[in-house]
Amino acid sequence: MEPRRSHATRPDADGGLMTRIPTPRRASTPSLSLPQRLAAIAAIAALLILVGCVPSDSSRVARSTLVIGIDVSGSFMKGGRYESSIDFAANYLYAHLHGLGNLKQPTSVFVGSIGGDQAQETKAFQPIHTFQDMSVAEIAVYLRKEYPARDGLTDFNPFFERVATLVKRQNLVLSPLNVVLLTDGLPDTPVAKGDSLGKYANIDVSDLEYISKSVTVRVLYPSPTVAVHWERKVPRRRVRMWTVDNEVMATWEKHHRAGVPPEQQDALWKWIADNVDFRVRSSGIL
């Protein structure tokens, strides 16, 4: 009696038997009814709408800090530099707060005076909320009221120390830091007799060195000679230094159109981007 075969066989070319294995049948996929299909389409559409409503990271403003220091010393009043700097600061601050002319919009702002009536005097800084709802003219009025020019001392070291303290306290460490000084750049610090340049070497920005991945100090309105001293004599490692002397700063008003709203002051915002907010390369001086 022949053994029972589980598969069908047929003779091959040599007369033997060749077994043919049947192809397994695919499991049939149950088809969805019309209501089920409509429900699935509705669920997918709802998911797409939900994803589209989530704000993308590209629409968020990157964190950055802007600090403005105003020199209130008597020497800065000479030649009208104080008055010009207040008007410039009002335009500069307003434009940055509202991101006009593609100027970088800071997420934190602090405004304070440089120096005071006594050496090592610490001053208060006004935050961003003080200026957010002000016009350019209102900012200028406020700055003149809060930081009036007087015959005080210009001491930069307490200013830089206070900036570092604010950045740490407000948890702004590692955010790009832009420090703008409206000043003649002349420090009122004691130096050895005959060492006229020693006062620049005594300017201490060490507290700002590693407080952020990018720290830039911009000195506006110094004389050309003083600007060079800031660039070459102030010791630093990572802090970037940029100066715009008073002869250049005196030209900003030529790009300002009187009676024209800030949103249409394109020439002024471009001038600021090219001359004041210039991207500075790191160049340490030890």
C-alpha cells in the first residue's frame, strides 16, 4: 500500500514524481463601510488642523538682551553730544523693541545711567516693560527726566558689574548680550602720574566675559582717539568691542526724516544696522 501524500503530485521529465506545494491563500481584508470611511477621513482632517495650529519655532523671537547705558557726566554735555544721544537712544530703542528695519528684536531690555555723584555708585536699571507702550518722543522725554546730565563721575566698572548681576538674576545667562554705551568714553578713575592710558586698562569687563555665548560692547560718541583706546587698551578675552566716534554719530540725524512715522524711517534703520549694530568679530586683548 502506497504512503498517503499530503500534496498533489505529477510525473516529472525523468519519470519521477514531482510534488506541487499549493500557494497559501491571502487573508481577505475586511472592507470599511461608508460611515467608517467618512469617520476615518474626518479624524485625519482634524489631526492636520491641530498640527497646523501649533506655532512653529521659526515664528518665535530668539532670546537676546539689550542694555543701554547713558553717560550723565558734565564732559558728555559738551558739543551737544548728550542731547543728540538721547534722541538717538529713543529712536534706537523704539526700533529694536518693534523690530523695525529688520533690526534684532530683544526679549529683555535694561536702561540705566553710567556713573554718578560718587565713585562705585550703583544705579537702577529700567526694564523693557517701561518702554514697550511708549512712542519715540515719549521715550526721549522719559530718558531726559530719569537720566539728566549733571557734573557727575563716569565710572564704567560699577555699570558692568550691575549688568552682569541683572543678567544672572533674570536667568538670561547664555543669551546674546548687546551693551550700548552712549558716552564720551572718558573714565574718571585714578591712575599713576604720567600714565594717561592707564585708566583704560583699568576698565573691567571681566564679569561679562563668560556670562553669554556672545557679548558685544558698543561705545557710541567717543572722540576718535578715545575710541581707539577702548579698542586697544581695554583688557578682554571674549567680549567684542565696537566703537562709533562722535563724528560719525553726528550724521545719524541726516538719515532721519522729520514728521515721518518710525515705520517709514527705512534709511535711518539701515544706517543703524550698517554702522551701530555691525556684527563684530571676537578679538581678545589681554
